[in-house]
Amino acid sequence: MRVLLFTGKGGVGKTSIAAATAVRAARQGARTLVLSTDPAHSLSDALDVELGGEPGRVATNLEGQQVDARARLETHWRRVQEYVISLLSHGGVDELEAEELSVLPGLEEVFGLVDVRDHVAAGRHDLLVVDCAPTAETLRLLSLPPALGWYLQRLSPLARRWHSVIQPLLGDRAAVPAPQPDVLSAVEALHHTLDGVRDVLVDAHTTSLRLVVTPERVVMAEARRLMGQLALFGYNVDAAVVNRVLPDEVDHPFFTAAKRRQQDLLGELEDGFAGAPVLNAPLRATEPVGADALAELADALYGERDERAVLHHGEPLRIEPAAQGWTLRLRLPFVEREELDVLRRGEELLVRVGSQTRSLMLPAALRRGEIAEATLCDGELVVRLMAPEPGEATEPSSWAGSPAAASASSTGDVAPGPTHTGGHVS
Ligand SMILES: Nc1ncnc2c1ncn2[C@@H]1O[C@H](COP(=O)(O)OP(=O)(O)O)[C@@H](O)[C@H]1O
Ligand SMILES: [Mg+2]
């Protein structure tokens, strides 16, 4: 089973390219499902068929689905949300405001992706093609499963101890609404679901992300930033698609300068997009709508290539033993040194790129290592972790300890805060 996820800025052609890829794969015999998590019904428009909330037949070997992300959000989040609202209301927040605060931005799209996990588990298809919402939301949503998982992982053992530990401490002085057992099981189910989604998305053998761009400098610059962020969270981008490239037939003098500018830009991508191949799709005189037009677009895009193959393997994270410790290598293409920070906190290594932070749970052997050096070289972050001298004091233990110990330690939040080890990247 393969999953191809198309993302990029709004209007660049994600939906068209996703639909085209699906049509081509289906015509080559792959049992294909193309789905959109974007509430705008443009996948339906591109395929020129009505799509429903469940997979429905589009053509031979091809099914389509317009995922109702809002309904999925209701299913998975409602019970937890009700509890969050009750807590906020207890804290004096007005009911309407509490309702608004209880839905994190981007959450809806995350739950749209739960269907991807379910289809992978069901195994009824050879290929899933996902047309994602525009860049900013997609990035947020893609980084949410780990971030939310991190949060929930800490919330559930704490909440389970509520009745035995926390409530007695509070006495009846503070009648904070205690989470009911069904809230706890809802939190646990949610955690499990999001873990499943993330596992599918970061499995580079199953899932490839393809970044769609247009041959314009600003779009390209934005895609570079996105690429760095995606690498940070461990997603494999296996190709960049440059859509709407002016074809050779266009030889009106009016377009001469535009064509030259596009050629220059494409020339800059000669080494690929951080190693990933760059595929070009020509600008069409008419909108590519319907299976035949989409198949033509896909043929121009992939040529002899197998659209279902993993076109590039980025191998984002590697850990190797080294003299006196370990070396951790993380591919971070297009990331600038100034926006990068590496910190160690307990058993986590926090890598921060701009406003995004990824928490890497270190393998047991590395948890006592100190950051000796962090360097950024050729789009790769290299962190040297030194093994402690034998007999040296060990690090404070993790969240597995008591809630009191946990809240007193510095592992409470991914937000900037006190850290055990901070490393400036050189
Ligand atoms: N290569 C192309 N040539 C001509 N029109 C295109 C091409 N790719 C996309 N379009 C048209 O551009 C518009 C936006 O494309 P769409 O795939 O909906 O973008 P996105 O999903 O990124 O918002 C649509 O009307 C689509 O038919
Ligand atoms: Mg679209």
C-alpha cells in the first residue's frame, strides 16, 4: 500500500495534480482511492463527478472521497472537548468563548487524516492519493499528531491519578470538575488514533509527500521553508512538482521574458529539491478537468517514471555510535542556522526551527548523554552526544514518576522554558 500526499500553497494545483496522479495510477491497474480533506469541493470539480463522504466509484479501479473532517472531529474530539469546556467554564471563561478555545486550530484537518489510517489498515487499495488543505494549515496539522500525542501522553496518567492523588489534595475547597472515566478513555482512544495517523504518515516506505509549486520565486521560497519544517517532523518529501510551466509551443514575444525567468528558476533546481527530483507539469490552455485531461497532465508530469514509486528517500534521522558517545544526524534542508536551536530536556532532544519544535524521544542509551556539539552543515544537523563518565550522577527521571515530581521538573512544556542542556548551533 502506498500513500501519496500532495501539499503546497493555495491555488498552485494540488487538487489537479493529486487527481491526475490517481487517474494515471488507476489506468495502470492500481486499485486507487483519491481523497480530499479540503472543505472546498474542488476534487469533485477536477474529476467532474460528485463525491460523497465515503469512497465511491469514479472509474475503473478509481474511487473518490470527500472526507467530512468536521464530522470526524465531532466523533473523536467531542467528549474530550466537553471536559475542556467544563474546566474552562469552571475557571470563569464564558461558555461561548470556552467552546471556541476548546478547538485547536488545524484540528479538523488532522481528523480528516484519520480516514487515511483507516484505509491503510483496511488494505482494500493499492494506492491512496491525498489532496491536502493549503500549506500553513497542512503544516500545522501534520505537526499536530506528534504535538498532541506528546500532550495527551502526559495528560492521561495524570488524569488517571486524579481521584486518588489530586482530588484529596484539593479537598472540597476547589470543586474542579473531575474527569469522568469516559473522558479518560476518550483521551486514550484519541491518543491511540493520532499515533496511528502519525505512524502511517512518517513511514517513508508507505507515505511520500509531494510538494506542488508554481515556477515563481515567492512560491518556491515558501516551499523551501515548508520542506525544512516537514523534514523536522520526519516526513519524507520524495518529489517537488512544478506546475504550470510554460510549454515550448508558447512562443509569442509577450511570453519570452516570462519563459526565460521560469527556465532560470528551474535551472536553480537542477540538483533537485534538497535531493528530491523535480517534476514539471505544463500549463494547459484549458483547465484539466475530467479523467482524460487529467491522465494527459499526469503523463506529461511523470513520463517514464512510476508515479507510485518512492522517488526519493530522505532518511531524515540517523543515530550512530561515535567515540565517547553518539552522533545524531537530522536532515533539515533549507533551514537557516539562525532559526535553529537544539536543547536537551530529560529524555527528549528538542529541535526548534523558527516557531516549530520537534521533541525527539531519545533511545534509552542516549538519555544520559550531554550535548557536546551541534552543527548545521549542508542541510544536515549533526548533534554529538557525550556518554557520561561512569559513576556520574544520572539525570532526573521522567514523567513516569509521580505527578508532583513531574510538575516540579522542567519537562512540562515544549514552549521555551528552563532546560537541562542548551546547545547553540554553530
Ligand atoms: N497545469 C495546469 N494548466 C492549466 N490549468 C491548471 C493547471 N493546473 C491547475 N490548473 C487550474 O488551476 C486552478 C487551481 O488548481 P487546483 O488544482 O484547484 O489548485 P489547488 O488545489 O492547489 O488550490 C483550477 O481551476 C485548475 O483547473
Ligand atoms: Mg485544492
